Amino acid sequence: MVALHVPRTASDEGVIDAAKKALGVALLDIKEAVGEVTLIVERDEITNVLRSLRDTPGLEYQQLMEIAGVDYPERAERFEVVYHLLSLTKNRRIRVKVSTDEATPVPTVTTLWPVAGWLEREVYDMYGVTFAGNPDLRRILTDYGFEGYPQRKDFPLTGHVELRYSEAEKRVVYEPVQLPQDFRSFDFLMPWEGPEYRLPGDEKATAEDAGAPSPAPAPNAPSAVNPKTPAKTPQTTDSPSDTGAGKPANVQATKEARKPRGAKAAREVSKPEAGPNPTPRGRRGKRSGGGSA
């Protein structure tokens, strides 16, 4: 079921028979593929052919949608001019083709559709196909004085002349094309398919290294335990050689550490006071104002 608001399209059934009857000997060939009908007609009869397609009941292709050019350099008549027509009453399309070469003009269809004037100018500008009877056949896409036709397959990619503004002459000038460097080659690969391009912001997509200032991982990185950061310089007591004590001092320190708590306390009490004349504990006298004990 098609929705009611969708415009209906008439079938192409009967179009080929109606076209054969209306065009007669002007019709050279008919091709139908993927639901599209293409008519190949005589070049000199293009105006009469399009008029018949527009005015014949059952065909009724009232509107000219586009005129396109195609270049086949290996053919004797290397250019094809393709007309695309639309039927407003039946909502269907048809394609009409004629062939020509560099010197033979194609009759204009501006007498049928005035818009063809612009479309024929585009084909002339890009391919060099001329249209007999066009009242204003000038270039429309390239600049005045342009040499060559850009869509021809034998046209040089760099063109012949270039347009620039001259600061010295204070005007726009035309000059022969001069390339300051050879053509550059590009890989045309996407960043995720070709070489590794590191763009601004890519650092957010990779996890931080161990010992980084911020412990927060990247959003798409697996969570990990905060790693231990190894010290860059060893501690002063990592080994006996770093302390300067040596093995005998370590053995004596071990013995002292293993003594009972009481022995350690007695030893601390029995320590003499520092000084040349130590005073025994328990016999220390009271100090007077200016004398000594």
C-alpha cells in the first residue's frame, strides 16, 4: 500500500509503442533498463522529436528538466547530448540522446523551452558542442577568454591560462599556467583506515601511562589499579653500603635490639651525664643563686 500523500507514478507500459508510432524514422534505437526508457534519435530531427514527445497524447512529456553532455573520445561522433524530460500529468520520465562531433552543431530546442538556452550554454562551455539557432551561445561557467573545454577527456588538468590579480598593474591579468611544484599525490584514506594521524584531542582516547599525574583512565580504556611508581633514586638505607655502618655494626645493633626490656631500661638509667665532671644521680645538690652544687 502506498500512502495517500505520495504522488502516483504512471507505468512506462505502452510508452515504447507510442514513441515508435509518433517518431517514425527519426527513432534509431530504444533501450529500456532498470525501469528507464532511453530513445536514440537522429540529430537533425531532435526539435521535432521533442515536440512530438511533448504534444502527443499518451506521451505528454511537458517539461525539459536537463540537458547533459557525454564524451566518448574513441567514437567518430564522440559527443552525446542527452535530454531529460518529465511528464507532469503522468509523473514519469524519459531520456533522449543524439550524437555529434566537434564540428557538427545540434539544432537548438529553445523554440520549445526557453530554459534550454542556459542548458545548451553549459554543454557548449564544458564540451564544445555547438547548438544551431541558440540566440546567445556564450560561455556560462568559465571566464571570458578561457581556452579549451574542461569536460573533454583530452583537456589538460592544469588548463592553459590562469587568472589572478596583479598588485603591480592593479588589475586582473591572464597568464600562462606555471606550476611552482609538481603534482602532489594524496593517499585519500580515512584516518581509521590509513596512516596513523594524531589529531588534537586524540590523547583523550588513550589510557594514561603508569605514574601519570592524573589517575583517571580514558573513557574507553579498561579500569586498572593505581600502579606503584618506582623511585628514581634508591633510599639511603636500602643496603648496608648506603648507611656506611657495615656488617659488625648491624650485628651489634641486632644484639641490643634483642635484650629484655628491663635491661634496656636499666642501661638507660645508668648512663652518666655528659660533661667533664658528671654528678652521680641521687646526690645532685640544689643550686644556689650564684654558686654551684
